[in-house]
Amino acid sequence: DARVRGQTGVVSERRGSYPFIDFRLLNNTTLSGEIGTKKKVKRLLSFQRYFHASRLLRGIVPQASLYLLDEDYLGQARHMLSKVGMWDFDIFLFDRLTNGNSLVTLLCHLFNVHGLIHHFQLDMVTLHRFFVMVQEDYHSQNPYHNAVHAADVTQAMHCYLREPKLANFLTPSDIMLGLLAAAAHDVDHPGVNQPFLIKTKHHLASLYQNVSVLENHHWRSTIGMLRESRLLAHLPKEVTQDIEQQLGSLILATDINRQNEFLIRLKSHLDNQDLRLEDAQDRHFMLQIALKCADICNPCRVWDLSKQWSERVCEEFYRQGDLEQKFELEISPLCNQQKDTIPSIQIGFMTYIVEPLFERWAQFTGNTPLSENMLNHLRRNKAKWRSLLHKQHSSSRSNDHSGQVTGSQEQTLNEEETP
């Protein structure tokens, strides 16, 4: 179809030559020998997504409404949206109030609040359809990398975009890119990490040559949805190509393997005081930093929210470990439920990943109330995890029949408790 094939620039993960496959194939069992199992088709061709996109592009509206809620629930959701810029925003409650449509609802609201719909002359129906495509491309069975995580990151990004040091220089394009990247940064996440994809010789690992495998997939999938939805089709070609490339740069920045690269660069800018936010390149770099902060901000939330996210991410780790054990693969770090406890995982994550980044972010913002609030939560949450870890160690010592801790055990405990 010319509407898809005519686009150039980035090779789409959503394979532009397939978007109008006859959806009746999904239920045609006579072809099972030719196309393999439905599971295989879904994995290799993301067939289910093409089917969904095909329905949308043909103008077929899903039978089930997104908003099957009574007025009381909708009223509560609207009330929450009036406080969407507050750091104690409860995304889990908001997701329940919106009947599992937190990402779509949040994005529609934020695009309106920031004036993006008017500025870019976006069609509201097309915009909504695109947001639905993004939300449905997340795997709801993932404990952590799902649409609620995407909504949480988007809400955090909204808070960061309002920080005066950044907000005073942002253009509508910057804001739209920031929100879109936050919403789609983990789209179609399989619930396992890059090392798992590499050692199982997954086709995505081969496609991206073992470099930022998941992040590249998230980016290409997002561009595929943008093109299929034709959300930006009315904009000049050079503008849409620039948006696609900048989205890629933002999403690829969330690769945790590049953490030191970004920290060193940020430290250099802050020490030299040479950030010029009037310059589009420097603004884009700080959008990358903002997205990185939003992606790992869970330890900086209030304890009740932070604890839920910690349990969810560790549950996803443990599921990967169970898979690795089942297929007799070496269990990845942090994925062994028998050895890697939630408190020890979180303390390490906060110490080596979160604290260095958020301390630099606070330095950039000028220690605003939001930055100070986040750092205070981070310190309190880390102290609580240390307390829980100490209780676990005390319990394990008391359960030891000899009443003694062996030399190797003592060394392990000391290592775990050392920042």
C-alpha cells in the first residue's frame, strides 16, 4: 500500500508491507500448516498488531468501548487529572479508575494541556487511535514492563518538563517528543532482558547485532505505529523524519548499558556550566536525561508506590530466572529468587544507578522542591530496604541450627550491606 510503502527514513518493526493482511487468517485453521502456530506468527510477525492496525486504518471501530465506567469513577479520574503534576500521583489508582486505560487517558489529557493538539493540528480521532495502538502494544501480562509503567513514566516526564530550568526553553516539538518517547519507550517489551534475547539467539538480537536490542525494537515499533496511524501525515516529510530520528535518540538513551556515558557527559556540562538550552542540541540532551530519570524514578516515589514497583520488577526478574532454569540456561544476575532478594536488589539499584543520576538532575534543576522531594523519598526508601534486609539476615541467622554464620556467609552479608 502506497500509504505505508511511500514512507522512507527508518525501517519499521511493523513491516509496512504487511499491514493489510486479511484478518480472517487469524481464524482460518486450514492454513495452520502453512503459517505455523498462532503463537509463532504472533512472535515472528507481530501479526496481532497488524490485525489491530488494519482494523483501525480501515475505520473499523472496536466493539468494546474504552470507557465502560460509571460517572462516579470517571469523576474521580478527572479529579486525579487535575493533580497530574503532583509527584504523589497514584498511577495504580488512576489505572483502576480508567478501567485499565491509564496511558490513553493520560496522553489525551497531557496533549490537550500542553496545547499540542492545536499547535500541530492533530486530528483527535486519529490521535486517540494512535494512543490505543501504543497502549495495546504493551504486554499486560508483564508485571513491570506494561502500559501502567509507560503511564507512570509519562506522568513523571510531565513533571520534569515543568521544571523552570527546562520549561523556559522548551518548544512544542520538545514537549511532544518528550511525552511520546516516555509513552512508547518500552512498547512491545517481552518481559525479558537483552542478555536473555542474545543467549537464546532471538531474532531481534540478530537484527540489531546485540546492541540496544530492546530499545531499537521499541523505537522501530513506535515509528511503525506512527506511520500506520498517519497521525503526522499532514506535516512536511522532513519534519516527520526529524521527529522519527529524535524519538529514536530519546528511546535509545534509556538503555541502562549507556548509563555511564550519559552521566559523564552530564557531569562535564554541569561542572563546566556550558549548557545552553537555547541550543536545540543541548535541549535534546536534557530531554534524554529527563527520560532516563522518568524511566527509573520508582525509588524516588512515596514508599507505598515505590514498594509496589520494586515487587513488580523483581517478579519479572524471577520469571526470567525460572525460564532460564527450565531451559537449563545460566540464571542471569538478579533473576535467582533463592539468592537475589528484593531488598538487596533495590539497595544496589538505588546506590549505583538511581542516586548518581538524580543527584546530577537536582544539580541541573537548582535543587527545586521536586528534586529535593525525590531525593528525600529515595533516601527514606533506601533506609527502609536496608531495614528489611537486616531483618532478613537476622531471621536467617536465627534459623541457622548452629547459631553461627559461616565465614563465607558473613562475607556475603557484608558485601550486600556495603553501598
